[in-house]
Amino acid sequence: MKNWMKPLIGISASAVLLAGCGKDTTDQAAKGTPASEQEVAIKFMLWNDSASERMYDELAQAFEAKNPGLTVDFTKSDANTYSERLTVTLTGGGEVDAFAFKSLDEYYKLASSGRALALDDYAAANSAGLAGVESSLDNLKINDKLYGLPFRSDGWALYYNKNLFDKAGVAYPGDDLTWEQYLELAKQMTSGSGQDKIYGSFMPDWAQTWYSYGQQLGASLYSEDLTPYIEGLKLRKELSDSGAQPSIAENKATNAHYRTAFLTGKYAMVVTGTWFPGMLEQDKKDSKLNFDWGMTYVPHPPEVKKGTTMTAVVVHAVSSDSKHQEEAKKWIGFISSEEGQQIVAKYQTPASAADSVKDQYKAAFTNDAVNLDAIFNITSVPERELRKGITQMNTIVTEEGELALLGESTPEKAIENIKKRRDQEIQ
Amino acid sequence: MGQLLGHAVPKSLSHLFMILISLIMIVPFLWMLSTSFKLQEEVFQYPIQWIPQVFHFENYVEVWTSIPFPLYYFNSLKVSVLVTLGQLITCSLAGYAFARLDFPGKNRLFIMYFAAFMIPYQVIMIPQYFVIKKLGLVDSHWALILLEIFSPYGVFLMRQFLSGISKELSEAARIDGCNEFGIFARIILPLAKPALATLGIFAFSWVWNDFQAPLIYLTSDSLKTLPLGLASLNGEFTSQTQLVMAGTVLSLIPVVTVFLFFQRYFISGITAGSVKG
Amino acid sequence: MSSLNKSVPAAQGASLAKGREPSLWQRMMHPQARTAYLFLLPNLLGFLLFIAVPSVMALGLGFTEWDGYNPVKWTGLSNYVRLMQDENFRIALQNTLLYTFGSCLLVIIASLSLALLVNQKMKGMSLYRAAFFFPHIASFIAVAVVWQAIFNPTLGPLNMFLGKFMDHPPGWLISSDWALFSIILVSAWKMAGYYMLLFLAGLQGISKELYEAANIDGANILQRFRNITLPMLSPVTFFVIITCIINLFKSFDLVYVMTGGGPGRSTKLLVYDIFVQSFRNSAFGYASAEAIVLFLIVLAITYVQFKGEKRWVNY
């Protein structure tokens, strides 16, 4: 047995030695060395879902063809735990040049602490190429500095199952529904029980589905007066309490997801993001979709005009510790340029509203159901406000909203608690 | 209970009882198994249908072909076996020193081990990443192996068990001219088989199911372990529970095998291996 | 830590130079000590590098403010002042204590009973043991989905069954009043098999002669259990209680995959809150401070247990 002990002791000993001589933290400080003529591999970190994997492959191909000597090296990570992975990698000094932010929470948190590079100069120097996404750049500034380039932009929309409406003899949802009208329509479309149950509505369990009401009215979760949010929470609660939409409890117990739910053909309407048409297109190709669907503007409070919707962009950024900053900027800049956006448009909702991009987007669909107005011709309000406490706010609205929806608290009480906790926890 | 109960209970009755409890313990596994053969729309039908109307074996085919199962099996097996061996060796050696040898600083060292055992993993994740990165081991199986081998829990467990073995055995061997390592390897370890089996099973099943460490350290597809593969199934087949369950069933087979292998060390009628503190 | 208090026996000192206290170096170079260090070495080196050093680094952060990137800012005790007023922390601590002691009690009763059951010679015993141990080897993700289906408040098998006896069976995972209890049940179910193995290893060390002697004296089952099994098993029981409590205090996975701390904050455990503070909010210093408090609580509980060890543990 002594024989196998030796290598182990050897390993442990050399490990300690390695650690002892590894105090050269300065090597990371050599940032942004100028691009040499050699091959440079840009390490790019992203989360994988099937749609974006193909998109990135095509983007990399086009980019590499245009920039000889540059290659893109992907580090893919599981979608559900991407945030943690990204945080550990960036905090522990892992080697990554550029990356995608899965949410604006992450963007604010990591960029505001300096882990992403400011891109103002790059954006100014390449304003022509970035014209299509320029309108969203201002909203991405943190303390007047830009840290990310948008490549996707999603708002919210209403999707419906035409067959169910035809069968019920009810007119399709119009493009100017208020939330209250949506509730009534959902109730009207609900019928049956057991295996034959048809639900009028499916919304994800996310807090956005109720705080949208306040955002659409132009309110802020950080302001003194949170009353605009009460009505939204009330309507959302009424929706599941009335049985027109499965409750959070049921959704949790059945692991429910809007996509699989809609495909069962037992839900008349779904409210979710504008990435949904892309999913449905894929499902159609896989012949999992066996009914006609339509889409229109997301419902809104009566005070604002139709087409007012929350939007959120998805951004790429360059790591402050990158050794190939210029190349990394070039890569993410390419994705946000008109050429890159045309590729993005084949798979996802692009951030650019340029006509060529919109055409490309439309062309990716094999049916007419996709409604370009509901995607591009909209009045945007922010889904998340980029400011200190953005992650805490997310936790607070989720926890308190959930209690109200489960009937353990009232909407009024929930909003009151949100305000109280916000003032305590966000400093 | 054999000795405790004597022959108070007839065998058939105890079998019935055992089967009943077994059922309670494996109900979720039965659900998993039955779900793995269902169609998606059948998965959450209530009341639960325990035996699917039609067995859809194609779920297994789909899962097997959508991720490289053999590769993930191999990677998981490699890491789990190395960690298990490493723990059995280093923890029993250290446990032996703590339990049966005297040396200056013993108390302090042991308290240090114990204190480390109390710190939750989530807290030391980032500092550990620093260390692994300094050693240049990010994206290698060594990261997973080295982080798991030197388990304070394993040392504590071995110390407890080994200190229960009678000291006279060692004394007798010493008089016969055995050196300390000989005593450890030839006399004490064979008596500690149940403890080694317990630690072995624990280490193996822990590493086999570990999701966090591979998630953080592995980036190359060729290095990924099964839990990462299952997670990607989860991502790919959003709420297609039946496929995820089929993958889970496939992933459980090796752990059950390992358990059945180790567990025979519990029946060999060892009498000296009692635990003492 | 009673058995440790006799580290260097007197005899050893006497065998060294006469009349003089041996120096530390001399004691460390004593043959037995040298052997001991050699035995410790492989584990100790790895332990220091991969566990002890990171732990010290992490705990040190508890006195600082750190966002994970910018220079660490020394803040002394201000994290702890903030913790005292933090409602999330108070709720998490309360939940953690309830969860730990509830689960621990259930786990010990269940695992000891199971161990007694499987410590007999019977056909198919290895299969029964495997069945009882099964929950321990199943992955958390799989377990979470299954239990969510079982706990389904309206249609799940559990409430279908309970519905026959009561009008309003509990809402389990989706009720603030029951969620923590549900998590306790699942964790006991998951851990019992493992601790059963520990008890089993202990039970197999009890000599048969003791039971035979008791049989001759005419002791009944209960008497044998109380007077032989329990005392002879007390070292294992001690080990099980200590490790079980520590492991439960460190619980994270079950809550992470099953409830995410909800509904509301009803299943928010300390380690989950630590995770949220560090990974979601990037408040690494604050999270470390929470970890230190958790550490001190566990330390205190463990210390009390070691102090009380002599009173009920037989060696």
C-alpha cells in the first residue's frame, strides 16, 4: 500500500509549492495590450439554449470571415445557473474576454462594480454601425457610462389560440385591450373541468406580470407613491382566483411553462415576451404545434395608449480583465451592427429596428401570425430600472407579490410591505 | 435487531413490514421510473397513473442520443472513483493519527478540522476558485478531485470509528514487531470495513450528484460530468419532465451498483468496529 | 472534546531525557509523533490548501465591504450592526433553527428505527437496505420534481389521501405555514438512509454475548434496548447528532431547488440568504458576516454537546 501513498503525497506537496510561488497577481494588470498580428482567440461566455447556440455559431462564422486572424472561442454554460457561473468567473479572475448578460440585474450589478469595460468611446467611434440600436444605448447608461451593447430587445405581447376562439364563437382579442378587458375575456374563454378544462389565460408566475401595470403607467417601484401597482396586483390575483388562469400553486406542482402549456391547446391566451414567436416557429418545425395562433399588443391600463409595453434589452459586455479588449469590442460590436443584427433576427428578436433587420426577422417566419407592429411599433417603458438595489427589488417584489397571489396577504398589504422592505433593505 | 428481538416476530410478517417501508422510501423513484416511460401530457395527470398505459421506450433513446451519455458516464465515474479512493486513503490515515496516536498539537489540529466542517460551501466557493485558478486547474478534473478529497467530515468519521477499536490489538502487534503502518494496514483497517464502506458510499454518491463544482470549474464539453448533462437536458427539454426523468434514471444506475457493492461489508459480522468518541 | 485532552501521555515524557521537560521540538520528533505527522500529511496538506485557507479568506471578508471586484474595504463590525437590524437575517435564522432541530429529531428517530430493522439476517436484506438508502443517492433536482407532484395541494396523492379524513388538507409547499414543515419532511426522508448506515455500522459492533446474557436474565425487548443497545450505541448516536446538526445548518440545495425560499420568506434558510447576498446582490462582505454568525452558532451548539458528552456517552 505504500506505493500508492507516494504519488498522493507528491501531488499534495507540489500543490502547496505551486500555490506558494503563484503570487504574481500583477500579470492581470497588463490590460488591453495592443492587438498583435498573431491569431487572437476571443473567449466569449454565454448561456446555452438551442436557439441562441445556432445564432452564435452563424455570427462567429460571419465575424471570422470578416476579420482574419480573429476567432471566437465559446464557453457555454447551463441557462438556469448562468448568473452564478458568471459571477464566480468574473470575481475569481477567470479568463473570459466578453460575455452575455442574462438579465439587466446582472448587468447593473457587475458593470457598476467595474467588471465590465466602459464602451462610450467605442460607441462614439462606431456610431454609424450601431445606428440601429442607438435608441437603447441611453437607457443602458449607469452613472452616464455605457457598459454594454444591446443585441436583443424584447417587449411583451398577447398570444392567442385561434382555434379555441373560433370554437367558442368569440372574436379574437383586439389590439387595444385594457387589463380589465383581458380579465373578462379570459373568464369568458374558460370552460370545462378535469381533462377537458380550457383556461382563458396563462401568464408566467413572474412578478412582472402584475407590476407591468404600474410600469406602463410610468410609475416607479422606487418612488414614494406605489398605489399604481395595487390595481395590477389585484387584477392578476383576480385572474387566478376566478379560475381563468392556473394558480401559482398549480403551476409549481406541475412544473408548468407557458410554452408547453400553450402547445397543449388548452390555453386560449398567453401573455409573455416577444421571444415567444421564435419558440412557436421552432415548435411548428418540430410539428408540435397543431393549431393556428395570433398575436397582438399586450393589454394596458386604460390611462395609456395601446402598444405601451415594458421592454428589456439583452446586452453583451467586455471584461475589464480581458487581455484582448479591442478584439472583444470588435466582436460584440459586430453582433450589434446592422449586419450582425440581421443574423440575430433569424433566431431572436433583434435590438435593432433597422428596416433590413425587420425584414430579415419577418422572413424567418413561415406563417403570417407574427405581428411586427406588436414587436417593433411600440411605446417602451423599462421593465427594470437600472439603479442601486435592482437585485434586492427583484427579490422583494417576487416574495411579497407571491404572498398576495397565494391569498396569504392582500394586494394593498403586499404593496405596503414592498415599500417598507425597500426602504429597509436598499441602502 | 436480530439479537435484540430474538425470534419474537415471524419472518413473513417482518418481510411485509420491510416491503411497506421500502415502498415509502422509493415512491419518488417509482414515480421517476413510471414518468420516464410516459408521454409529456400524461406526466402531470391526476390522479397519478403509476403504470403507464403504453411504455414509451423512445424517451430513453431520445435522451441517450441528445447528450453524449457514455462520455459523461466516464467523466463522472473517473472523478467519483478517484475522490472516493482519495478520501478512503487520506481520511483513514489522518483519522488513524487522530484516534490512535499521540503528538503535540493534536487538539488544535482536530479543532481546526472540525471548524472547517462547520463552514458552508457557498461561503468558500469564491476563495476556492482563487486557489484553483492559481494552480492553473480551472477546467480540469483535478479541480473537482482536489477540492473533494481532503474532506474534514471523512477525517472526523474515521477518527470516531477507529478510536473505538480496542487499543490492546495495537499493543499486541507492536510487541510482535509490527511498525505503525503495518498495524494500520493489516490490523486496524480490516476491522474498520463498515466505516470505510460508509465513507466510500457517502463520498461516491456525493461526488456523483455534485452539480455546483462541475458547474463552476468545467467549461470544455469533453470534461463535463453527468449532473451538468442532466442540467442541459433540463434546459433543452423545458418542462419535458419525462425526458429529464429518463436521464435521471440512467444516471442513478451506477450509484445503486456502488451501494450494492459496498454494502456487503455490513453483513460480514464484524464485531470490533464499534464507534467511540 | 474529552478524549483529546490527554494528547501526550506521561509515560512518553518519562522516556525522554531524565528530569527535564522535553522541548516542543523533542516531543514532535518523538517516534510516535513523527509517525503521526506522516499519517496526517497527505490529508493535512490538501486540507490546508483547499479548505482551511479559503475558509480563513472567506471569514476574513466578514469584517469588510467587498463587491467582488473593487478593493476590499475594512469596515470593522458595521456588518454585524446591520445584521442585528436585518429582518431577512432574523427570519432566516429563525427558520434555520426550526428546520435544523425539527429535521434532526425526525432523522434520528427514523434512522435508528431503520437501522434496527436492517440489522438482522433475512433474505433480501441487501435490497431492503438499498431501498432505504435510495433517497440519499437520488439527485436533488429529481427529488424536487417528484415531491412537488406529491405535495400538489389539490390533486397530489398526499392530499387525495388526507382529503378522506379532513376537509382542508394543508397546502404544503405553497402555504407559508406548511412549507418549512414540508421541507423538513423531505430532508428527513432524504437523510435517514445515510444515518441508518452509521447506526448499522455501530449496531454490528455490539457483542452478541451481551444480548445472550440479558436473555438468560430474562430481560424483555424494551429492557434489552434500553440497557444494552442504547448505551452501547451512544458513541454513534453522539456522532450522528453532531454531524446531522452541522449538516442541517449548512442546508441549501433542497430549498434552492424546491421553494427558492418561498412562499414569501417562509423557507428562507441562512445559507440560502448568504447565497442571495453574495451571488445575487454582490454583497460578499455582508454574506461572510452572516456566515460567521452561523459558524459561531454551530460552534456554540457543538461545544455544548461535547461538554455534555460524558454524561450520556459510554466508552
